[in-house]
Amino acid sequence: MTINRLSAILLSTSLSVAAYAQYAAHDPYSDLYDSETVSSFKKHVSYITSAGFEGRKAGSEGEKAVAEYVYDCLKEYGVEMLVPSDGEIFGISRQPGDTLTSRNVYGFIQGYDKSLNDRYIVIGARMDNLGTNEMTVDGRKVTQIYAGANGNASGVAMMLELARMVSTNSLIFRRSVIFIGFGASSETYAGAWYFLNRSFSDSGRIDAMINLDMLGTGENGFYAYTASNTDLNSIVSTLSGKLQPVYPELRSDELYPSDHRAFYSSEIPAIHFTTGRYPEHNTPRDTYSILDFGMMERELEYIYGFVLEIANTDRNITFRDEPVVEKRQNSEDVVAYYDCDYRPMFLNSADPRQFLEKWVYQYLRYPEEAVLNGIQGTVQVNFIIDKDGKVRDVNVAKSVDPLLDAEAVRVVSASPKWRPGRLRGEKVNTSMTIPIEFRLEKKSERKRFGIR
């Protein structure tokens, strides 16, 4: 262990103990009644949200320290680690001369079935958060820390305790299970993309991905989102017939964009377990005190049962029920968005969310017939940004309904010009896939169309 690492741990531990005392002061004896799992959850969250890590922004020393903590925990729990103790490092070129360095941490537990243990289930959680915000109050500078207790210390804690449970019971898992903490998730899910496209050579042997993001506010609900994948929905339905401490509500709408999107882009079935958005989301109030650790323990038991079911199923889990609605007929060289040295930019931002927020959702019109029939879901749209920055060859990669598909294609096709992507200094035609969400807001959408 390096001197810097030791200093960071000592500092963060003292800060986290102080923070814990602050939140627990109302009942100093409550921890005496905690189960082993709840005690572990509290330990993980307290450490990950330590003030000394300053909100663990992507590429920061705080994110690095959390990655090292995740490594140590996974190794202690019996996971065979596949990366060095400081993680697998990767760089992100966001602007010319601006490279961010982050890291993934992962290992695996081998399945017992020789016919299936070269197939994988990936369980992942994002490690980074928003960092800090400087503001002036009464003439003095104040630093706000985005601790991200629910987003996503709760998911990382859940992933670590799942690793402990799977390791303890590894003799009953047929497939191998990979546990991964993703770095730089806030940077367009860069860690998940890097894992799939650069570091893990057997990504084609991943049968499913389980994403754990924001799982600490279960009193408001517990949800599962599969992008309407028939096979994953069927497994959730199978478990609903078995005795469980809690059951997730299957949602057709994506409650929160996260690392599962990178797996969708690689056509790997994925399920996102979450307790959904909450008032403290992406604010300095997202602290240890808002988490319901007892509910997290019940969620853990359910998700463990889901992992066991999916790791042992004989079902061939497929990405889609039907082929792509429309295939691009173009033999011209096209570079994938993430393979560009400098990615295409919309309104001076290389983050696809800028295009969704500033263009797509500003001009999207929900088809009235779809509103009348309660049709909603997420349409995956492919398109090319050519060397001149024009959007062309727009088509549907994952359909929801012809009404929604047509509107998604319309609004993307009408896009203004982008700044084209570059590879080795040359402008290139760049392919992208984005998810366009159609979600009915109950009375508001019906009122908008004059429907009672």
C-alpha cells in the first residue's frame, strides 16, 4: 500500500466516522440490532461517501480511492480479480488536449457447470458521482459535496454484498458471474463501454447484465427495467411466483439512464434494478441519512435469487424477439461513435444527452393515437453523422410501436448539423444509437390532447 493511499484511507475513515456520528446521533444504540448485511451496507456507504473523496468525480483521486476499496472488498469476498489493485485504467478524450483518466475494477466467480461456465452474467454498479460545487454564501466561498449515498454508493454496496453471497454459494451457480465497478459512468457510460469494447475479450459470451443503480430509497418503490426484453421479463415473472421478501415492479419506461445502456448498444440483454428517482437526486442532500438499509437488505435477497435463476437457466436469453426493423444499406466506411478520437458534437457537447435534451425532447410530439392507447416505451434509433455534420440514414434499431418509431425517426431526421467526428485527424462518418423515451405522464399528456 502506498503512502498516499494510506493517508487517503486514514483521512477518509476519520471523516466518514464523523459523518456517521452526525447521522446516527438520534439513536446511538440502533446499530446494535443490525444484521450482518445491514452492518456491511453501512460500512460500505459510509466509506464511499467520505467527505475526503469530494464526491468521487470521474477521474478524481476520490474515484480512485473508491476503486481501490472495491478491489479490496471483492478480493476479500473470494472474487478472482482480473485487474490490478488500482483498477484497469483507461482514458477519455473529451476535447483536444483534455484527457480524463478513470478505471474499472472487476473479477469473477467461476460457475461449476463445465458446459456453461464459459458463459457470463455481469453484475455492475457505477462508482463515480458529481464531485463538488463551489458557491459563494455571504461573501465567502463554500464547497458543496455531492456525496451520492443513493447515487450510487447504495448500488456499489449492493454489488459487493452480492459478490459475498455468490462466492459463499458458488457451488450452486452454473454460469460464471462477473462483478464490476464502473468508472466514469457520468461520462456517457465510458467505463461500461471500455469494458465491452476494449478490455473484456469474451464480451460475446455475456448472456446478461444486471445493473445496480440507486437502490437505497425502497420505501418509494422497487423497480426492474429490461427495455421490454421478453426473456428477462419472464424470469422476473417466474420469481414472482416464489416466496420473496420483496418484488420489483416491472417498468416499460426507463427510470434512470445508466450503464445498462452500453450493454443494450452491444445487444446484450440487461436489467436495471433501482428504487427510482428521489428528491435528493443529484443534490448535496443525497447523504447517508436518506438510505433505508433494511429495505436494501430485502432487495439484496431478491436480486440474489434473480442472479441464481438467470445463472442457472437453460433458457437462451435473446436480445430481441424480431430482427432490426430497418437495416442500413450503405457500404461506405462508418466509424462507431466511441471509436472516434474526437466524437461528434451537438451544440458544442460530445455528450449524446445534450442532443436528447436540447433537440429531441424539445421537438418530440407524442402521437395522439399512442396517448389514447396508452402506448409508451423506449425506441432505440440508429443514425449516421456524416463528414459534413449532417444526420442521415436514420432507422429504428429496437422498436416499440410503429407510431412511436415514426415520431422518433422524424425528430432525429430533422436534426441541425453537428460538428463531425474525427479519427486520426480526419473527419469521418460516425454511427450513433440513442434511446428516445416516450413516457405518459398520466393526466398531463391526456389533458394536452384534450382527452378526458
